[in-house]
Amino acid sequence: MPKDLFDVTDKVVVVTGGLGQLGRQFSLALAARGAKVAIFDLHVDERKVAERFGTRATENRFLFVRADITQPDSIEAGLSLVNAKWGVPHALINNAALDSPPDAPAEESGPFETYPEDSWDRVMQVNVKGVFLCCQVVGGQMAAAGRGSIINISSIYGLVSPDQRIYEYRRTGSATFFKPVAYSASKSALLNLTRYLATYWAGSNVRVNTLTFGGVFNNQSEELVKAYCARVPLGRMAHEDEYNGAIVFLVSEASSYMTGANLVIDGGWTAW
Ligand SMILES: NC(=O)c1ccc[n+]([C@@H]2O[C@H](COP(=O)([O-])OP(=O)(O)OC[C@H]3O[C@@H](n4cnc5c(N)ncnc54)[C@H](O)[C@@H]3O)[C@@H](O)[C@H]2O)c1
């Protein structure tokens, strides 16, 4: 056990969707503690990277890779860049995902009976198949190296149904609104992908865990924030940096006996 239980110095970590709200937080938090962070995202270009990471982007602790997690070739090409710069990764954070925000187009948020089949396919493609492929490619390499930690990011909506009552404010006049089904089903799938791989790779010393989050404040409408917060025991949404501690825990040796588990951080949403 290292002196600092939560030491992540020089750990090579692949963060998918690292340009997004939470991926950026995880990447900055890990790099600040000495990790080497490879960000795989669809939208990697100079302007976007500068917008999201400012002057930190030039630090040698970051590698920005344009990669599509639904394409095995793209993940493999990204991994080759990581290997050339830093070797075999120590951790993979499967964070990239598609959600349907409260301002999604009407056909995405109508009744279940007419939820579009292609929306289902699009969400499953990224949120489930993309995670499966990253585990296969990046996890497979970590297993061959005999060590690693995979963190699959899920949501309270993968543990329990969305509480459709909090979207009541969207149902004015003839408007219907339902938080769609695909996101929930996709996030549930990660729970058992985690358990499957935790047991499959236990002998290769690759730990696999799910990290389940509640809603994060991101300038959502006042009505949504009010309705959401009334439903949370802690009475508020998460701040965007409040999941960083769990990420550091799962990447570091502090979690060395943890595999196949689901760590829930949701302000108490699933407690009642
Ligand atoms: N923000 C929340 O309130 C919240 C709550 C619970 C769980 N989560 C989970 O946390 C994770 C991050 O959420 P976020 O709010 O930061 O999302 P975000 O939308 O801000 O970021 C997602 C990132 O993934 C990237 N991405 C999408 N498809 C991709 C693909 N095919 N290949 C590579 N990259 C791709 C996007 O470009 C984007 O940068 C997600 O798994 C989400 O389900 C978020």
C-alpha cells in the first residue's frame, strides 16, 4: 500500500467524453494529482480543447485524442497514441454518453409508445456498445498487462425509474414530456456489464466498478432545478466537482479490494 492511499501519480488514465461537463472535471482532478490523462472525445479540435481546458491544455499530462467510442478502429487508433506516449493505461473511465436533456425535441420526449426506434439505437450505440468496445480494446490491453481499473459511469436513472413527476412543469397545454426510456435502459445495462467483467477479469487483476451519479447543476431551467431539488434528500443538485473524490478513489489503490460494485453518489435520491 502506498503511503498516500489515494496516490494516482503517473497513472495513465483514459477518460472517454473528457471534453464534457464531468469528464473535464475528472481529467483536471486526476492531472492535478499527477496522473497522465488521455481524453477520447468526438469533438477534439484545437478550438474546443482551448475552450474547455484553457492554458491547462498544453500541460504534458494531457493527451487529446479525437475518437469515436462506437468504432473499434477509432478506439484502437487512440489507444496506440496512448501506448506510444505513456504505455499501457492503468485505468479507463467510461464516461462518454448520450442523454436526452429536458429541452430535447418533442419526438424524443413524447410518450413511450411512440419513442423513436432510431433514438433508442443511437443511445444504445454510444452508452452500451461504446462502453463494451472500450472495455474490449482498452480493458483487454490492461488485462494482458495484469492490472487495471475500469470505471463505468451510470446514473440514478439506471437504478430507478426517472420520476416523471419532476417534469410536470413541461406539460402545459397540449405538451407532453417524459424523460425517455433509452437512457435509463442503457445505464442499467452497465451495472451487469460491470459485474460480468469484474468476475471475468478478476484473475487478471483488472477491477471493474460502476459509479452512479445524481443530477449535476448545469444552468438548467429554474423550474427543473426546483422540482429536482425538492426530490433530493440533500435538497440540491450536485456541483460538477463533487464526483472527483470517487474517481480518485477508484483509480487509486485505496479501492484495491473493490470490484463488481456500484458506488452511488446521489444526494440521497435513491434512499427513499
Ligand atoms: N451531468 C449529469 O447530471 C449526470 C448525472 C448522472 C450521470 N451522468 C453521467 O455522467 C457522464 C458524463 O455526463 P456529462 O453530463 O458530463 O455529459 P456531457 O454531455 O457534458 O459530455 C459527454 C461527452 O461525451 C462525448 N461523446 C458523445 N458521444 C461520443 C462518442 N461516440 N465517442 C466519443 N465521445 C463521445 C461528447 O462529445 C461529450 O464531450 C455520462 O455517462 C452521464 O450519463 C451525468
